[in-house]
Amino acid sequence: MARDNCNIKPTEAELTLLNILWKIGPATVRQVHDAISKTQKTGYTTVLKILQIMHGKTLVIRDESNRAHVYAPSNSETYTQSSLLKDLATKAFGGSTSKLVMRALDESTSKEEIADIRQLLNELDK
Amino acid sequence: MARDNCNIKPTEAELTLLNILWKIGPATVRQVHDAISKTQKTGYTTVLKILQIMHGKTLVIRDESNRAHVYAPSNSETYTQSSLLKDLATKAFGGSTSKLVMRALDESTSKEEIADIRQLLNELDK
DNA sequence: CACGAGATACGATTAGATTCGTATAACAAC
DNA sequence: GTTGTTATACGAATCTAATCGTATCTCGTG
């Protein structure tokens, strides 16, 4: 589902937080900080600040009805992934999505993955 | 063909210059500036500075035997594209290349592109 | 050799990303 | 109400990217 905001590309730190929010759902700063702390050491106020900046950019929405605000992504993971791919296709593949796809596929692609992709191609080909 | 340097990700401006070098081949600052000027307005010294920075990062090599240095990409376009895709897969697709590929494909993919991708899948599947 | 065209080198500026310390506000519980 | 805990807000420091002006160097040519 597309959004109202205009193609704002999340930075690396922002994408890290978005990944957490997509995974655990709407969450407070505390919850996001707890989640990120499992894999990296980041200060609580750092997480807070970045979420505030993301809110300013409308990358997230927040519910302020309780003392601890609850943050949620503005856009779906799917939509954001598509945007990032579109961006990369433009900047590194002359705008060609199929070139991007073919570059992504190599000998490390497993049989199962190949089967899944074939299936999707069949559906698109109808 | 992989390279000696260790996965240095080009910035946006750097990638723009790399695209030009991959297209026109080894070139002087003047030539790169002429090429980029066709699509955007950028100062000559800006192009020079970025090429110098890229040289410092070993993103490009340069031939200093003439007064006007000649710059060339350190890595092939193919290798760089693969690196960028790997990076995006890690940061936005949980490391799954096949998820990335499937997200890249959609109804805008043409019959010809689908055929090309099928062909590649067949070769990988041997 | 002096000069002008055109090259590189370098420093400064601006903007954005990232980090975190400190101040302050809200609330629960005694 | 005072106090301790846990929030948010805000400002500052640091770092990188990107841009460009100015200084300086190198050459070919008169």
C-alpha cells in the first residue's frame, strides 16, 4: 500500500529501526531499544532521537496518547523494499529492473529459490 | 572478478562518476566533467575532488604519467552491482537474495524481461 | 624567459547523519 | 507533597558527504 509521503529514503540507522518496528509491531522507544540492544550497543536517547527525526520526516507515525509514545512505520515493509529497489535500479542499473534481478541471481541461488522465482514469473506471465 | 580492496561502498556522487567511467572508459577529470555536464550542473573542481577522494578510497586507480591524470574504476560494474545488491539484501531483506528478487519483479516486468530471467534461471539450474 | 591556458592540490563551507549528555516533565508510591 | 523512576525534549559534538574558491604548478608557444 503506497503512502501519502513522497519517497523519503530512510538512512541506514533509520532502516535498522524500521526493521525492528516491522518485526515487533508498534512499539515504545523502550521496546525498540530493548530489541536493538540484543544485537548492538546503542544508547536509549539515540534511539529516541532517531525515532523523533523519523517522525519529523513522516517515516513513522506515533501515538502520543500515553506518556510513552508508541511508534509505527508509516509505510509497509513491502512498499519500502520496493522503493529501495527502484532507487538502486535507477542509480546502478540504468533503471533496468531486469538487469538488477539477473545480477542478483548467481550460483549461490538454491534450487528452492529458483523454484519460487519461477513460480512468481509464471503468475506474472498470465 | 573480485578485487583487492575491502567492500567499499561508493556514495551517491561517487556512483555517478563510476557510471560515467564504466561507460566511457578511463578518462581525465575534464572528460568526466564534460560527460556529467550533459545531464547536471557540477563544478569542475567538484568532480576533481570527488575523484581524488575515490582514489584515496581505492575506488578508482589513476595514471599520473601525464599532466592530466587518467582515472579508471578499480572494480568492474558487474562486481560493484553485485556488492550493492548484497548490501541491500542484508539491510532490507534479512539477507535473502531471493526475497529481493521477488520483490523487484512485478506487473511492470515485460514479457521479454520475464523470458530473459527464465533463461538465466535455466542456466543456473543445470 | 615570460605568459596564459589548463591542470592538481588544498582548505573552507554547508548540510545531513549519528551519537549522547543533560534538562525537564509525568507519574506512582510512600 | 516529596522522592525516585522513567518518559520526552533539546542542544552539542562528531563525522561524512558534497561543493567550490583559491592557490599553485606545468607546459606549450611566442
